[in-house]
Amino acid sequence: MDWLTKPACEQGRAIMAGLVSPVDLTDAYLDATEHHPDRDLIFARLTPERARSEAIAAHDRAKAEQRLGLLDGVPISWKDNIDTAGVATEAGSALLKGRVPRRDADILRNADAAGLVCLGKTHMTELAFSGLGVNPITATPPNALDPALAPGGSSSGSAVSVALGLAAATIGSDTGGSIRAPAAWNGLVGFKPTNDAVPSRGVVPLCPRFDVAGPLARTVEDCAALFSAIAAAPPVDLAGADPARLRLMVLDGAPFEEADEAPVAAFEEAVEALARAGAGIARAAPRCVAEAMPLSPLLFAPEAYGIWSAHIEEAPEAMYPPVLERFRAGKAVSAPDYVAAWAALDRLRAQWAEAVAGFDAVILPSVAILPPDRERLLTDAAFFASQNLLTLRNTRIGNLMGLPAMTLPTARPACGIMAMGARGGDRRLLRVAQAIQTALDA
């Protein structure tokens, strides 16, 4: 059996049953990657020695019936903003060329403790500050569904590595949609936890008040197991997740403005499937969303520029101009405006929590547009700017409101349905997402 495109948890069960060895799995992924024509566009660097050492240890534990958990021995990839001891971690930026951390990020240490195998580091948008996934400074991975299209970002190589069968799953990061956009555009499940639900030490920052690492995989179960692994938390109980018990709110208004026809149609078809499965559906457009969206320029860019300004201004020519422009937009925001914006957002977050308190999740199209042509993005700065804003428009709602959020594939390519839960309700949202997946797969 070809295990490379099987879900991570299915691989874990096969290891447990003695149907496949972690060593054979790891060698198969490394071999597939080495021979893939787009290897160097997807992976920034492989870690074959580490992977094989970890796989041998997992094999020995399996033989001794001492496995560390369901994912022990399963090979995954890691976004190149997650520190790996002794291996360059450059966050897709020439500004960090040659940066070699001395220790693993905490989430990688936690994954090691769960027995996961590290295959290598995947390409990404510069310093994680774009949702399109194009990066002429290092590499632009091909969209797994159509190489002519943008892959989504900033966790671009992460998503593509899984979608093309070069990793069982992956860990990316999300500040304004960087897990969910590439997951949606490459036909995957992507989970953005609540901002503080996962350790952040050793993850190259962009906007620490919004940043969070999380999984991209083939199933909700995979994402739940990976979340537990990197958070060093107990397994999430998904048993009995029933769509008929769900009460869901469709977020009307902003998520549908200027949206392409296909993502909207795919979303409405998914809503119909949920209704047929017995889920209760209501629609609303709380005013707090419309009031929060204009705060984005006052919050994201100033924090990002505050962290990276010294590096950027030492060598601005080393950056892709549209990304450089996004960072420098933070210069124009005054400290009083930034503080006032956060005060306003805290008030709007409280209004949001009150408006959605009666629902298990709020649902909306994951991304408002289909993946655009990658070559046009690289040659048309105005097109890049407009498409980037639309790509991250819907996902950013979850970041602004401080929520866990998850995208699942629909029946249409590159179109996802997103569910947002309550702040801190990560485990509950994973159960909700499992119920949604059950309805969509029926």
C-alpha cells in the first residue's frame, strides 16, 4: 500500500499494527521528496539524518510495544520559521540568511516527545507577512491543485508538502490566515489554535499578539492529534461528534463582499449539507465585525515593523518590495493610535463573545477568492496588494477576535469552509469540526 497520501493518524495505527515501519515510511517520504521535480521550491532544507535517527528510535519503541502515542513514528514537515537546532531557520527571508538556532522550538521539542519524525523545513512567505505564498527571494511552491496558481501563505511549502504526498502532515503558523489560506487552496484541513494555546518560544515572531503555530493535515483527527502533540496536551476526544447536535451561525456581511462565485457556492453547498445532517443554521452579521476590520492596519503592521525595523532598514533591498511596503506601513501609525486600536478591539471582542454565545461555532467561506495567477502577482504590485487583502480578509476575522479557527475542504477545489470557536475553546472547536467533516463526507 502507498502510505504517503494516507492521513497521519492512519499511518500511526498502521505502525501500531505492524503493517508499516517508521523507517520505511521516513525513507519513502525522503525518497519521494528527493525525486520530486519541485523539491527545491517546496523544501528549504531536508533533515535526513535527524529523520532517520528519529524513525529508528520509533521503530524500536514499536517493536518493544512502548510507543509514545498515536503519532509515534509518523513523518511530518515544519515551516521554516520554527527553530530546529543546528539547522538553518531563515523564515523565508534573506535578512535571516545563515541563522542557525542552537535549540529546537518548544513545539518541536514537544513533537519529539510524542515521537514525531522531522523531515525538514518548508519554504514560506518572507517573515510570514503575506497570505499569497509567492516569494521571489527564496522560492514559491507550486499550488498542489494547479502549479500556475498561488499556493497560499505564509505556510505555503508546508501545505504543498502534504498535498503532494511529501509529508504526512505539517506544522505552520498563522497571524492573519497563514495556516488556513494555504490549507484551503491546497485541499487540506488547517487549524489555527487560540493565540496562547501553543508554546511560542523558538518560533520566529511576526506579531506576537496574534501569532500561533498549528497543524495542516488531511483530516480533523490528524489536526487534533498534532495539536495535542505540539501543545503537550491530552488527546482530544472526537468520539460521537454529531452534526445533528450543532448550532451554527453563518457570518453574513463582510465575508461575502467582493467574493468570487466559486468559494461562495462551495460554502452554501456545504451549509446545505450541514442542514441535511440536522445542524441548526442561523445567519447574522454582528456590527462588531465591521467595526473591527478597519483596525487591522493599526494593529498588524505596527507590531510587525516594531519587531523587524532594525533588520529591514539595514538591508531593505534584500526584501521583495510588496512585502517591504507592508512592513513599512507600520511606521506611519502613532503609538497613541496603536494603543487606542487595541482598546477598541478589546471592547469589540467582548461584543463578539456576547453576540455568538448561543452557537457552537460561526461559519464562513475560508477564503473569499480562488488562488490567483502566481506570475501576475509577481509582476503587478497593485494586483498583489488587492489579492493579498482579499485572501486574508475572512481569516483575519478569527485573529482579530482572538478565536481558534479551522478550515475544511468542500466539494469544490481550492474552496474551504471555516469554523470559528470561542476563545480558548480549541478542543471543543475540534469536536465541532469533526462533526462538520462527518456531514460533508456523507
